[in-house]
Amino acid sequence: MTSTKNNHNEQESNGSDQNQNTKLRLEDADESMCDADAADDITSADYYFDSYSHFGIHEEMLKDIVRTKSYQDVIYKNKYLIKDKIVLDVGAGTGILSLFCAKAGAAHVYAVECSQMADTAKEIVKSNGLSDVITVLKGKIEEIELPVPKVDVIISEWMGYFLVYENMLDTVLYARNKWLVDGGIVLPDKASLYLTAIEDAHYKEDKVEFWNNVYGFDMSCIKRRAITEPLVDTVDGNQIVTDSKLLKTMDISKMASEDASFTAPFQLVAKRNDQIHALVAYFDVSFTMCHKMIGFSTGPKSRATHWKQTVLYLEDVLTICEGEMITGSMSIAPNKKNPRDVDIKLSYSLNGQHCKISRTQLYRMR
Ligand code: SAH
């Protein structure tokens, strides 16, 4: 899953004005995301609020080879998981995962999609001669009726930036609780969030310190806000100063919705003398049901995906020596007012030779 969320690369290439216009505000979009009028009547305003109705966002996801090819490999190389099974595709988009499942011999696939793209998915299914195997249902998972009481397989690409942004995981858990047969499988079934630390003086200067002096004026009130918004961008492997630590693994086949809110301790050990400007979060997902385990990582050392990484700038610059350790904890929870936003609380301390710091920072992905 993706969204038109802001990120530094877009700002660099598009200019901030345009970027402001293309950014989907999920709190505004929530209603219209699933309830817009018929495709023919759609205006540019609808597209603004109904990002998944436009093919552009699906193009980005489909062209994310790491993402789409992993799902294809899971299905084509493990046909026994799908063959003769009833499959539910949660958030089908263009229907790509349903098409893979149909080709792998599914008995029937229910492709549920709430945006206008559902109409297009129907057309795609028809033009590929698979209408007898795939039924596209337009509507929210939480509101639709399925013509069958149970399904054998639930497949979904629900992952957002920082894994949990947009909170579509809840939709998958809802579908699992309601329709998955005992012993049925969820694809993917594991997702893990990791943390590392980077040197990022140049970008921090550009994105955060910039506000200290804007054409001679003090706009540092914006700096205080800017630092609370995690940035989605690609981090170069050379920027990494410490090792990486696993924060949390979620078992999609067993977890409860509340398990997506958690506090995880971490210890990051410096691999060289450097300065640290930000912590970076990324995730991986795996399909452990496969004959040979398949998965992919969105980490800075892996092939880039449209999820990039999530950068959390620190108020302090941490001057760290090789072998020294940043200890801390990260708490993650959906925002109470707008559950599609994520609240992050980061506490960190370094008791090093050149730097002694202990601080807590709050962030919000919106
Ligand atoms: N499965 C497609 C699309 C993934 S993006 C692919 O892999 O390319 C996630 C999709 O889920 C979006 O198209 C979005 O509109 C849809 N979606 C999000 N929440 C939903 C819900 N509650 N019910 C139905 N569809 C939902």
C-alpha cells in the first residue's frame, strides 16, 4: 500500500507548493476514500481526496518490483497454498493479487476494494477472462457482505509507511476475525519493525535548521513542528552509524488490533566514530507459510521500495564513539483522534566520552 504522503524527494523535485496540493490528508479523505461518486463524475477534487481511485498510485505500487514480485513469487512458487482455495483479497486495488491467485488455481477469489478502482478492477478481471473465478466487491471490508461464510486464504498488501501508517492492518485483522476459516492462512503473516541511527547533517540542515533564518527572519516556530514530523525518504547505506535493532515482530495470523500499539526498548551500538542526527525506522514482511520462506525488507541496505525509510530527526546531535551505545525506547500507537495517524514517543540516552544526553521526543505521522 502507498499514499500520496509527503516526502523529501518529492519536495525536491516538485517544489513545496505543488507538493502541498498532492498530499493526501487522511483525516479529510477518510469519508470520501470509499464513498466517492461514479468514476465518470469524478472531479479533480474527488481525486485529491480519493487517492486510491487514481491509477497513478497503483502504477507506483505495481512498479515497485520488490513488492509486487514478492507477492507473485509467493503465489506462483507455492501454488499449493492457493490451488482450490477460497481467497479473500483485502484492498484489491487493480486486482493484481487476485489475478495472481486466479492463475495459481484458486477455486474462487473475492477481491474487495473500497475506492473507484474497484470498477476498473472489474474491467481488468473481465478483459483477462477471469470473471468466473474472481468476484470484485466494491465497498469497505467493514461494510460488505461476502457470499461465503468463510475463506481459506486472506491476502493483502496493507503495509503503510513506517509499517503502520494509515492503519490498514486493522482492516486485515477485522477480515481475519470475521471470515478466515480455522487453520486458514494470512499472506503475509509476519511483519517486523527495525531501528537504526544515521549521520544526516546535510539534510537536517535543509529540513530543520532552515527555519532558524528564512531570508533573515526567525521562523523557528515551524522548526519545532517540522522536527515532530517523521520524514519518508531513502537513506544511503553509508549514512548508517550503528547496528540495527528489531523493535517488534507482528504475527498477522494471531495478533490483536491492540498489539499494533507497543513500547519497545532498544540499544544501538556505534560501528564507527561519527555524529548522529536521526534515527531511522524500516520494516520487513515475510510469508512463512511458503515452502521456502519468501519476504522482503524496506531497509536502507536492501533494494529501494516505494516505502523508502522513515527518518526521525533528533533535537540533539549525538557525537558518538565506536562501541558506545544509545539506549532508549520507542512507543507507537494510533492517534486517538485520528487513528490513521501514528503517535511516536522516542526516548534516548547516550552516556559517551564526548556526549552525555538524555531526552524524550514526540512525533506524529500525519
Ligand atoms: N492489492 C493492491 C492494492 C494495495 S493498496 C496491490 O497490491 O496492488 C491498498 C488498497 O486497499 C487500496 O486500493 C485501498 O483503496 C484499499 N483499502 C483500504 N482500506 C480498505 C477497506 N477498509 N476496505 C476495502 N478496501 C480498502
